[in-house]
Amino acid sequence: MRGLDNKLARDIVSTYRMMFYMPNRDETGKLGTADLAPFLFDITASMAIFVLAVLGLGVIASMMGIFNFAHGEFLLLGAYTVYLAQDHGVPTWLGMLAAPFVVAIIALALERTIIRRFYAAPVAAMISTFAIGLVLRESVRLLLGGQFYSVEAPLNGAFFIGDVALSKWRVVIILATIAVVTASYLALARTRLGLYVRASLENPALARASAIPTRRIYAATFAFGAALAGLAGGLMVPIYSLNADIGVPFLIKSFLAVMVGGVGSFGGSVLGASFVGAGTAGLPWAIKPVVADVLLFLVAILFVKYRPTGLLSLWRK
């Protein structure tokens, strides 16, 4: 394990290529048939990554009515947990399994000591989470020495379907996302705890009158959302070089995805993340990446303005 600060420029280019697959075009400027399958696969992988990153933020925003500005740092803590495991000779996959639990414990401690005091004032809660995120990010930056580090994926190489190569680790991320989304939905929709969570979301006063421990529900929800962020960070870190700012781009686009999908619904967060993930991976093929990001934000802002209830309400109609 060694710092990559002396190769920063090359790492940035490499990371960007991994983030956005740039297929070759033929003489007419169209996407070649041989590149279509891997291009679509990378869009799917990008959607899966964003769904994992957004899901925790969506759960906290929907349940508690606040936007957690430390969400990007929870991703960072998950990635840092995996790095520490690898650095101490522990198998990377064990670090990935531990990441959501480590982040959940940290988040629960923060919720019990600081965040719960601001539930009645959402703006103050957002400011407090921003301050917490800043402290966490700069603490990790200090521990990393401001450098970039690489983390090996537990599964390297590619699957071959004909002449098409599919990254094994990206396949794992896609499958993990499907499993996490399904399990989270079943937990919220089919269990007694999920019933308590939904009751606390719909009518907190009535839930308290019905002897539902809303404070414990809030604490558990915040820890659960943070655990999802930690899992996302742990799974993503082999794709992106670890640095203190790894969670910042995901934080910004996660807010965008929650707003586009619709605050207050589990399905809305998934749809919004899929929309942002597909746009993030797909648009840079047709236009410059910087222009693609600007266009994605403009489209999302217009959508929120004219369809503030989100994608899910549009789909239901």
C-alpha cells in the first residue's frame, strides 16, 4: 500500500475512465455494435452504484424530514474501513462486511448525542450534519495524509460473453444492489419494525400516542441509512481511488436524485438514483463530461420545478 500523490493526474484520468465508459464510435459517429453491450453494462453498473449511494440518504430524508449533509462522509467512512482492513492484512471482503456496521455505530452515537437535539428545527439539523461531515472528512484527510490510495477488489477480472468482457466486480455491485434494495423494501413493507417506521413517518404524534417508541425508531432509521451509505462506500472504493473527498460528488448527486425521485417514498429514491446514474454514465458519451453534468442538473431542476412530487408520482399516474 502506497500513496499515489505523485501520480495524481494519471489517477484522476483512470478514475474518470472507470466512472464513465467512453465507447468508440464508427466513421458515422454512431456507437459501434461491439461497444453497445459493454456500454449498456456500464450504465447499469453506474445506476447500481448511485442507487446504493442514494438509498441511505433517501431513507433518512423521507423518515426524519432532514437532509443529512454528512451522507458523503458516511460513504467515506465505509471506504476507509475497507482500506484499514486491507492495510492490516484482513481480507478485503471482510472489511466490506464490517463497513456498514462500523458506520452504523458511529452514526448511532452521533444521532444520540447531537442530531436528535435538532429534529424540531430541520435547518439547524442540516447545519449540524454539515458540520459533522466537515469534521469527519478533514479527520480522514489527516489520517490519509492528503494522499490517494488504491484498494483491491475481492474479485478481479471479467466474465466473457462472446467477445464482450464484463467486469466481475461491477457484476457483484449490481447483484448486491438488487439484494439490498429488495431486502430494504421487504423490511419496511413486511415487518412490524417497518410498520412502526411507516407509522412514525406518516403521523409522529399518533405513533407516540400508540406507544410506538419514535425516538428509538428515529435512531434506528438514521443508523440504518448510514449503514447503507457505509456499504456503498465499501463496495465502491475498489473502483475509485480512496481520498478524503470521495463522497462529495455522490452527496451532491444524491440530493439531486432524492428530489427527482420524490421525498417521502422508498421507490422514489430508487427511481431518482437510477435516473441520475444513467445520465451520469450515458451523457458523457454524447457530449463533454462537464457539459453533461450541467445538463443533468438543469433537467433535474426543471423536473423538480414542474413535477415536485417526483418520478414515482408520474409513474403511478
